Amino acid sequence: MYALTCEVCDWRAPGGSSSACPKCGGFVEISYQRPLTTDTTRPGIWRYASRLPLQDPANAVSLGEGGTPLLPAGRLGRALDLPGLHFKLEGANPTGSYKDRIAAVGISRLRETGKAAWAATSSGNAGAAIAAYGARAGVPGHLFTLERAAPAKLAQILAYGPTVRAVARLGYDPAVEQTTWRNLRAICDSNNWSMLVTARTLSPHAMEGAKTISYEVCEQLGGRPPDVVYIPVGGGGLLSASWKGFIEWRAAGLIDRLPHMVAVQAQGCDPIVQAWAAGRPVAPIAGCESAISGIQLTAPPDGDLALRALRESGGWAVAVPDEATYSAQAELAAAEGIFAEPAAATALAAVRADLASGRLRGDETVACWLTGVGFKDMVAAQRMAEGHAVERIQVEQILALAASG
Ligand SMILES: [Zn+2]
């Protein structure tokens, strides 16, 4: 059904669950022998089951993920003089972020491979997604999170019922991050648990779910890819997986060209942008000075895969200040009716920066992956509400308001 190929040595396997090459530890790429077909009888990501690493689609665990809207920008497209601007609303997924596409594939594989539980690290959206699908499948889970996880995200995770532990210094110290993953791999192997981390280098099978965003967008644009795709980037896996999606769609003859991929990071936490600008591999940065939750990774596990996608696609990398992100978040809500979390809004902030610098001309078809819904970060949501006063009135005053328009 699918094959695993090491990108470093000559190791290959016809399927299986290896998340890294057993010979050399290299990155394992997943490819498919069967033709790419779309099953129009199935909803969301399962329409593309021919390109997902499950033996039997009957094992699918679903909450209705995928099939999210691609909205052409209205007022913002006119205001920016970019009529081809589009927004992919990943906040419309069941737990409010694109991570559901990954969790659905990961938990479905857990069921198919007979694992007893899942274990994951996450600061929020991935944890909520994996916990929700775990609850749906009725399997227990262990989530290892940061000490300073956003309160709304943590509340959502706890509601689904996994065991949650906060790891001291996780998210501050790249060495703790590496050790956490290594220890997680060890307990998963010895307990027959499934390790679900939303990085291609750690959980390549589950991450196949993310590429379905690109498939959908090509279909939603009537069989054309966008010219430029803007993606918020923390670990780099979403951008790398999205690029894989476009490549597979073209290999199947469904589009005849590929888009330019743009990695968007927050200025205070931008190891991938720094590496791109310097023309070198991604190196961990000393600390994170951005408040944009969800993309605060100082040592991006898929950073070099993301760089490769930028190179291969003729793309680029942009860092945006937090203030520009908050403005973009408010604009999305007020001008388009789209309530997105700050991490998602970085994409629009980057489009603005590229229009200002002339990197975008204005005649391109541009798609922004809006990765999560606004409820994910209630501190930022309250910030948007500041300056909008709520006046207290008496009931009789309502008629007078109507008369004055
Ligand atoms: Zn190898």
C-alpha cells in the first residue's frame, strides 16, 4: 500500500511503523504504490484515503476533520489591492485547528496497529486534537506539555480526559526538548504505545494527514494551485507536509505547476527565517521573545525539511513582529468575519509585509493557511476587544437609538 524510504541511506521497507531509518536514523519518507484516487463518497480527509498510510479505511477514527472552507478575501482583498487573496479556514476543524487532520490519521493508525495508548508533547493545539481523537477511539493518552501552556488550550485538552504532565523547562531549553522526545520514544517502545508528535521527523505517518490541506485547495481553486502559499511555521512540519501535498497532486497529473511556499514566523522566535537568510541549516536559538502561542519553537524538529520546501518551490521566509500579527488578527475579524488565533494571523501580516516590499505584485493567487480558531487564545481575543466600549443603557433608550439610526 505504502513504502518507507530512508532519505540518507539505501534502506527501504514495504510499509511498517518505523518513524526513522533503523539502519542510520535518517528521515523516512512515505510513498504510495496505489494510484491517487479521490473517494467522493467519504467526507473530509478520508476522500484522500488512497494517499494516507492506513491499510484499511474502516479503521478511520473521525470527528469530521478536513473539508474546510477556502474563502476569497472580500474587503481585505480590495483594500490591499490583492484580489486573488484567499483564506483556508483550518479553525473550522472539530477541535479548532489543522492538527485534527494529523490526529485523525495518528489515532486511526493507533487503532489499526493495536497500540494500547498514545503519548505526545504539545503546547496546545496538537494536544487538544490528539486528546479528542483519543477520546473518540476510547484509548488512554499521556500528554507532556509546557509549564506555561495557554490556559484556554490547556482547559480544552483536560476536557478530553488524558493524563497531562507539565515538564520543567520544556519549551525553554532545546536540550530538554530533545531529551523529552528521546524518553517518550523509549516509553512508547517498551509499553506498546503510539508516539504522536506533530513533526514529520518524529511521526511521519500521522503527519501525512496535513498534506490534505493542499489537495483540498487545488480542488477548491478548480484544479489550479495558488501562486503563493503563506504558512505559519513553528516546527516546520506543516509547511513541509503541505509542499508534499502539492508535489503528489502534480505527480497525479491534477495540476500542471507548483506554488511558491512562504514560511512565516514571529520575529522574536524565527530560527527558520534566520537559517534561510543566512543560507545554512536550521540551528536552535537561545530563547523565544514572541508571545504568539503555537509557533514558539526554538529548535524546530522539521526545520531543515521546511528549508528544503522553500528551496524547491522558489519560496522564501518572512518574520513578522507580534504587533503586526495582532493588527492582522483584528483585521481578519472586522473586515472578513474570520475569528483566527494570532498564530494564524501571522500569514496575513506577512502578506502585508511582502506587498509593502514589492515581493508580491498584487496579481497573484495567494492562499493563507489560517491554522487555528480565535478561541484558542482568549488573552489575544480580549486584547482585540479592548477599545470597543460596551455602553450600558435602559430598555426605553433602544427606541431612541433606532430613530437616530
Ligand atoms: Zn538510513
